Amino acid sequence: MPHYSPEQICNIALTGQSGAGKTTLVEHLLFQAGLIPDCGTVENGNTVCDFEPQEKNYQHSLMASLASLDHENRHINIIDTPGMPDLMGHAQSVFPAVETVAVVVDAVNGPDVMTRRMLERAERRQLCRVIIINKIDLAKTELVSLVANLKEHFGEECLPLNLPAEGGKQVVDCFFNPEGESDLGSVANWHDQIIDQVVEVDEDLMAVYLEQGQELSPEQLHNPFEKALREGHLIPICFTSAQTGVGVPELLDVLTRLMPNPLEGNPRPFLRGEAEAATAFTAEPDATKHALAHVFKVTSDPFVGKLGIFRVHQGTITKDSQLFIGDARKPFKVGHLFKLQGKTQVEISKAIPGDLCAVAKVDALHFDAVLHDSHDEDFIHLKPLDFPVPLYGLAIHPKRHGDEQKISTILQKLEEEDPCLKVEHRVNLNETVLLGLGELHLRVVIERMQQQFKLEVDTTPPKIAYKESISQAAEGHYRHKKQTGGAGQFGEVFLKIAPRERGSGFSFVNAVTGGAIPSGFIPAVEKGVLQAMENGAVAGYPMQDIEVTVYDGKHHTVDSKEVAFVMAGKKAFLDAVQKAKPMVLEPMVNLEVIIPEADMGAITGALAGKRGRILGSEMRSSNRVEINALVPLNELDHYATELKSATGGHGSYTMEFSHYDPAPNAIQAKLMTDYKPQNEE
């Protein structure tokens, strides 16, 4: 049984740039709490959180992993996440499990794209945010300018809770302690700044502090501090050196004394009901209420089976609990309930609100599933996270004949684990395409297929995720009539199509009057339209941003069937598309390139040659410059190799989907020419 209550739990995700020292920091926190006899290292492959063979080989975290510790009457759950932008889906997927997101920043290199993305996405999710500056003892650190940089980019609410001293050899508190000196100047000055920031959210306390000049006790500061965190009015900064352990006891003290518990964090954006009828639902961290939990991670292992990791938001879950998955009507019995410490599974008897737990061998579990114990409960789900769009693609097929079914099963398992991994089966092109966030992302997935699932695959050059749309409104018509002896097939459809705003998706309108098409056949017409849109009309790519209005048709009392109106809807839509000036859209990405300043001219020139538009540049530390550009994804094939060659291996880049634009005429013409649609009866 848990030896703690929800009020004593602290859930925190360590996120941020690759190489900033998140995994090493977890090691020192566990060591400081007395849970491990010595700190492991990433280089030696013996850390608690990086336990997968792939992670040991890459010497980087490739997926989120859990560890927990007890310190001064608090139970602290820590989630260590990957820092490489290609694996951002694994990092962001843990947000629903925590109250606080801690972004770890390298003191030498300063904030990078992952720092910004994690802070922005945590803010959108209304999570409390903390910045941990690591490696403060290294010689090249410029901590004064680094703090100024953080305040400039992320707001004046970025303020230190503690400060480095003696050249980064120790850390001193400046929240409760108003005296002393630090490497960043007077402790009293920083103390006044952060207390001023905290009391701004409490008018009564601010009056006591400013008008009466009283020093405030920790008890007086606790509630306004939590409120400032919840409202984004404060982003605390802490300083550490995970390599030496400097600042780790102070960080543990911050987590214990100041970070919110499940009762203090902002309510999670649960919704009851579906689509436009959905209403807000508040999960109460009360152990006596109906159980409600959310699955934030799923892993599949050919030997262990599926492991679903979830956060309990309400009620109590035991090994005897019967839980429903979403709106399913058949429950499963928990059987065995686990706490995770890296790869170690520790069986527990029950889980309370705020707990992060796991259940094994439940095949129906999937990422983002909501678990509950009431079959009468309306459909409850979490508002979806805004994950990056997977665009980098590889067409894959098994090396061995007969592995077609095996590859399908394995891809389904991998897709269930990773919210930024997508599998597309392009029937017209006769290929299976794996889409991810970048070259590294897909390389990790394919290596895992080979090493863990023993499946060898071949890949072909990346397939760009083009889309199709239309330029103008048009009308289409088709009569499907088939007589084969006995009852035949008949359905006739008249429809209109019109372009919608880019990114607004598909809209279907039923404007049929007088029963020209019986209402029971309207869904069949929509099904036919969606089939045509999925397969594309001119180049074999999915269509988007189109409004379809069915306004007339005919039916036969005997021969009209669903299949007839599916076919009529599909053909009428394709007829209209040919008259609506169809076009191929190409994905545009926001490209962020970090290079030595001396290479700036060559790199910007090369991007211009790729049809890129330079949006701006910014100087970074160590004579590096960050270039921001908008570039067609089609032009970035093998860009990693090109950048490495042009900068002598000192350049790096990240990309994120921006929007779709019409492709140049030459590219559209080639794609349309290469597309050979199959004749369909």
C-alpha cells in the first residue's frame, strides 16, 4: 500500500535539449535520496533510465522512462524524456502525467529549439514550468548572460530560486535566504526580485510585504508561489552540475518544498462526450470517487508483451479492479499493478490519485486511452496534445517473402507506442510508408524492428507527404447502373465541391430535398467521397480542404443499394475534381539551422537554392548562429549529409511542419504524369 497521500506526491517531467544531462541528473537525484549506491553514467550504459540496448548504443534517451524517490515526506515521480527533436513525440506525450515540466538547459550552449518547444507546449497545456541550468561548473559558462538570454526569450517571469557561487562549485538559496553573494551578484537583489514576482498574485500578502516591510515566512509564500506557477507568472530557475552533484541537494529541496502536488496543479482538460457536444469534465484527486486514469505511454515487447503506463487522476485502482477502456463495454481485470523504476517493475497493491503505474498484457490498451471503473460513465477523454506532424517518410517492405503479415502487426504495435509515428498504406502506389519526424526517428524505429522484433526490412528513398486539393468550385455527376440478372445496382448522385481554407479539412453537406436520395444512402455517398479523397484524384495523394455538397440524385426502389451510392459518390466527386483545377500541395517546414558564424553565407545561399525563404537569424553562444527559414520538405532530402559536409560536421538542424503550399508547376506535372491510377469497376 502507498505510504503517502496525493498531497505528498510530486510529478515532474525532465525535458529539454539532447546532451543537457537529464539522465545524469536523475542518477544524482536517486543517489541523493539513497535509492542507488552509486551514480551510473550514460557512457558506461548503467543508468536507471537509459536501460534499452538501443539507448546504450546511442548514448542518448530514445523514449520516456520513469523513476521515483522519497524525500522528506514527499513521493517524487520523475519522467526522463528524450532530448532530440526527432523524438519530441515521446517527450511531449508525458505531459498529461505531470503537474510540472522541468526544461534542462546546457549552461555552455544555452537554450535551443527543444528548450523553446517544451516551454511553449507546456504553457499551452497550462502546466507549471521550471528551468534547470546544468553543467554550471564548466569553464566556458557565462551564467549572467545566460540568465539574461532566458529572460529575453521566455519572459521576465524567469527568475532564480537559487544561485551558483564560487565559480559553480556550490549553489545557494535565494528564495528563502536574503543574504550572501553569488556568481550572479547579490543574493538579496535576486531574493527581492523573486519575492516581488510571487506576491504580485496575492494582493493581501503584497500589502503586508510592501507596506509593512515584513519578511514573509515559507508558510505565507507557499500558496502564492503555487498560484504564480499555475498562472505562468513565475518560471523558476535552478542551477546544478549533474556530473559532480553540485546543486542536486538544493534541487531536491526545491522539488520537495515548492513543486505542486496533484491537488495544486491546474485541472486536466478532460472532456465528456464527443465532437461538438463535448463538455469540460473535472477529475477530482479524491481516492474515494470512481477511478479515472489516462494512459500516457505504451510499450510492446515480443517477450514481455504490452505494457501500459498510466496516471491515476481520480479514485483508487487495485489489482482486483475491473477497468473499462474508453467507451468499451467489456472490462479487463488489472491482475498485476506495477510501479516502474527504470526497467524494474515493482508490484504494488493499489494506486491513488497522482500515482504513475503500469499494467501488463492488456492488448486493447493504447496511447491516450482513458481507463475508468464505471460502465455507465459517458465517454471521457483528454483534449488531444498538439503533436508535431510526421512528414519524413520511408517506403518499407520485408526482405523475406511471407513476412507481409508480420510487418503489418509490428508496425501496428510501433504506431500504438509513438504518437508521432504514422503508417500509411498507399493502395494506388502499392507501398507502405512509414512517416516520422526525421531521419533519426525512422532509423531508431527500423533498428528496433530488426533488433527487438527480428524483422528485416528494405527501404526506398523518402516519399514526401504531398497532398491534393482544388483551386475552384465545380459540379460533378455520376449514375451507377449495373444489371447482372436479378436485382441490380442503381444510384445517381449530383454534387458540388468547393475549396476550403488551407488546413481547415473536409466538410460534407447534405442538401438533398424531396427524398431524391433516401437519407439512409447519404452516408454511403459520403463514404464514396472519402474513399476517393484518401486515394487521390490526380497524383495518388490524399486530398484535403474541400467542401462537398450533395444536392440531388436518383434512386430505385429495388436496385438501389449502399454499394451503388458509394460508387456513385466516388465517381461524381472525381468528375467534379477534374473540373475544379486540381493541384498538388507540398509540405513546407520551419527549418532551424545552427552553424558556425563563418559558414553563414554558404548555408543561406544553399537554402535559397532550395527554394527556401530566410525568416531571420540570431547569434548564439560560442560564435554560432541560428538561421530560421521556411523550406519545402521536398528540397531537404539528404540535408543532414549536405550540412555536415558544408560545416565540417559542426552544423545541426531541426525542422517542424508549417503548412501546405501549391507545388511548382513542374513538380505537379511530373507527379501527375508518374501517377497511373488503376482502373476500378
